[in-house]
Amino acid sequence: MATLRHWEVGKLLKNLIVSGDSKIGGALQKRLDAAATTRRREDDPTRNPDLIYFDLRSSASLPEAQTTYFCSGINGFMACEQNANEAHTINVKGTVQAASFQVQHGGRVILLSSCAAETHKGTIYGDFKFLTEQRFISEFGDHASVFRFGPVKFPGRNTYPNGIYQPIEIEDLIDVLTSPFVPGLHRIISANRWEDVA
């Protein structure tokens, strides 16, 4: 697995996962043998020491990468409602700034969004997901892909359909995310069906 020990300042990474300690980020890191970030500090006993420290709330730069996957953010309706300012700082501002840095250095960016951008408009979580999607598409053009999907199934998590979005196994999601890079906004309806959004 690619680790901090394999990363050197000024060295271009092939793949970078922002939030490698999330379920999806960890699965992507394993599949791609990629470097990954965490916002857990070194003194946090739950921190994976192989992950690169990076916090979307700061103005620090990411290591440069050919492709960066953004699996990060404050997830969930209640967490975003309870602290809308921090949710905006992390889910919109920090994510777009970090993506902009990668694109300015010739990289491609992939945003993992949520069907809440479509099914829960009018909520802070859904609206911020939608805003970040729109900014990726409008500001980064052919350097960006956005994948909007519903509940992700993994052991210990109950899932349910959300509108047209069926629950998707985490391995099926990783298959889609690691397929050849396609710019634009895409809906992943189910493991067997995904569509481009005009």
C-alpha cells in the first residue's frame, strides 16, 4: 500500500485519496495502491500513521497527484445542520480550493458526491453537495468528474433506496470509480446502471 514513506515533497503521485480513513476512501486506497490523507493528528490514537495529514479547513496544500479523489466532508444532514459554517468551509470551500490546486498543477479531480444533491434540495447537506458539484463542473471542466450515488452497502450498515438510487455494494462503487476517467456529472443509479447528467 502506498504510504507517507513513499511520498516525497515535489514528487508527483499517481493517485491521491482525500480522506483515506473513510470507508469508501479506504477501499479506493486499497484498490489503487494510492497515497491518502487524514485529518487526524499524530497524537490521535485512532490515526493510521501511513496517511498524510491534511485538513480541508486549512490553507495547506495537498501533495500533487495525477488524479485526486475527494471522499471527504462532513456527512449527514444533522451534522451539517448543527454547524452550517463548518460544513460550508469543509464541504464546499476547502474541497474546491484543494481541487483547484490539483487542476492548476495539471491534475484531474474526482468528487464523490451524494444523491442528496438531487433528492434533498433545501437541506444544508444536499445544497452544499449540489453547490460543490456545480463548482467542480463549471470551474474544472474536462479535468473533473463528479459521481452522485445513493446509499453504499458495507458490513454493519443498513441501506435503503433513495428515490431512483438503489443501494450499491462498496466494491461495485469502487469498480465504477476506478474505470477510465470520464469528465462530467454522472449518476450511479445501481451497480448495473449509471448515466451522464446533462
